Amino acid sequence: MDYSFTPKDLSAIYRRKIENWALSSAEESEKIPRGERVARGKASVRVWTLEQLPAIGKQFGWLKCAAAPISICITMPKASVLKSTIAFNLSRALAINGQKVLAIGLDKTGGVSDSLNLDQLQTLKDDAKTIGLHSALKEGASLEKLVKHTNLPTLNFIPETSQLFLIESLTEVEISERLSHLLENAKQTYDVVVFDTSSSLTALDKSAIRLADHILVPLGCDLRSYRASDFGVRQLSEALSKGGNQSKSVTYVPTLKQQTRLSLEIEANYRLSYPTQTLGHSIRVNEDSEEGANQLSVFEAEPTLPIAEDYFHVISQFWSRVIETTKSPPG
Ligand SMILES: Nc1ncnc2c1ncn2[C@@H]1O[C@H](COP(=O)(O)OP(=O)(O)OP(=O)(O)O)[C@@H](O)[C@H]1O
Ligand SMILES: [Mg+2]
């Protein structure tokens, strides 16, 4: 599907008024690609394509590159708290801001890559043949062979395949060493690597948690998630401490917030329990949106809806923490 964005759309996506003259001037100085003039009723308007968004975001975006390549792991050993949805929206937000992003899904039942995948598999054989993370960790396949492209030139991903279960025959040490090697390679090419874990805290998930520079933990503001949260947070701390890395930057984000007494109480409780680590903004329950269904983030698809505002605040705050804690490379 072809998408096009007018100056008004760009202002909504990048959440600031981008004047026509500013766009013209950036076009003139070749800082952004030239938009195409198309007729809209009696008038004509300039439009840019989806592929052109990253270049525009580099000029007019709100997320600046960190001083060094970084890795982020979105994790919580509780199902349906929005790990994959956040991984998807964060990856696309960074990518439309011009950063080179690699999203890596670790859940053999599917996750972030389902929304990013342009190829719709037709047969089970196609699924079994897909080269995925297992090919790198089991057979040493190179990163270039694994990565798949998306409809944004700055965003690639490694697909989650059913073959991910093959990794279970490796030891934890083997998984960790091989994933670490892959991550080091990825950081040569990408500004940001985003891991989306499963809810089972597999050996693969634990490796990503230990290797990542930043951990983002969604905590659902519903009763089931709340009941699971203490235990989940403890499991994550244990996974981190086994890796000898308790001082890692861990951020909590309340999700699935509703305007009910119970949900608000749960949200307040998270803020009390983890006062310095919990972001000031939460992600609300959003029944209407079909996030990811059309391979667009909330920013590209529905920038004026309240849910996009939630993601804007959450991602901006999280990114500020990342930037603060990312030191410049030596020299
Ligand atoms: N803001 C929202 N409000 C309500 N439902 C949402 C919202 N955002 C996404 N969803 C839906 O909630 C479901 C769970 O989200 P998601 O898959 O991101 O959770 P998860 O933590 O990755 O779960 P799992 O542990 O199973 O991988 C999905 O069907 C998703 O489409
Ligand atoms: Mg998931």
C-alpha cells in the first residue's frame, strides 16, 4: 500500500508545527527529499512517501541519536502487557526519526515481527524455511542473511519463526555468547537494537535481558497484571543479578490504563513501588485501534488520537533516560 503525507500530516506525526517555508528551505538545501506535487480538489499540495519519512524525521523529528549504538530489551514475564506493541511502536518511532533500527523478536509464538513483516507466508513450508534467529545462533548464519526489510528504509528486523525452539538445545552459555556476538555485529550497522521477549523468560530472553543496555518493563494496570507484577519484577531482578549486572538501567511503564478506580489505584501503586524508575506517563487501554495491523505505528497511522499522545510521552521520557545514561564512546 502506498502512503503519502502532506505538510499537515508531517506536523501531526512529528508533533510540532512544520511550516511550509521550513519544508521548502530544507528541500532547497537537500536536507530532505523533494515532495511530489499532487492535486487535491482545486489546489495542489506537496506530499512525501513513507520511505521519505526517516530523512524528514532527521531534520524535524523529536528523537535524537544517542552518542553510541544502544540495545533495548522490552520484557516482562506476564503475557499481554503490550511488550510487542511497545517494541513495534518504539522501533518505528525511532526509525521515522531517522535512526537505523534493528528489531529482534525472541518469542517463538510471534511478536514484534508479525506487525513488521511485509511478506505474508502462504504455506507452513514457507514458515519452516524462513531464516531466523535460530539460523544465526545454531548455524552461524550472518546478520545480513537474517535481516528482513520493512516499508521504512531505516527499519529492519529478524523474524520470529517457529524454528526458534531449536535454540533450546543450546546451553545458556552458548546462547549468551552467540547472541552477544550477533548484538556486537548489529551495533556496527544499527543505531538501536530492540529486543522483544516472550512472557516465559526463556534462556534466550534472559540472555537478551543481560546483554541489553536498557530494559523497558511494561506493567499492566489491570488486576491480573498487578497480581503477577511483584513476582515478575523479582524474576527480572534475578535474571539481571545472575548476569552480575544489577546496576543496569531499568525503566517501568504502566500500560493498559483505564479510568476506573481499580486501574488508577494499580497505576499509583506502581509509582509508589518503583518511584524513580516508573515513567510519568502511562499507555491507556485502546479498544478501537488496530495497532500494527497495517504495519504503521500509532504515529504514522493515528497521530491525532490520544493513544499516539501516550506513546509520544512514554517514548520521549524513556528516550531521555537512554540519552542521559549513554556515555560518549572513548576518544
Ligand atoms: N493500548 C491498547 N489497549 C488494549 N489492547 C491493546 C493495546 N495495544 C495493543 N493491544 C492489544 O493487546 C494484545 C496484547 O498486546 P501485546 O501482544 O503487545 O502484548 P505482549 O506483552 O507482547 O504479549 P505476549 O506476552 O503474549 O507476547 C494484542 O492483541 C494487542 O493488539
Ligand atoms: Mg509479545
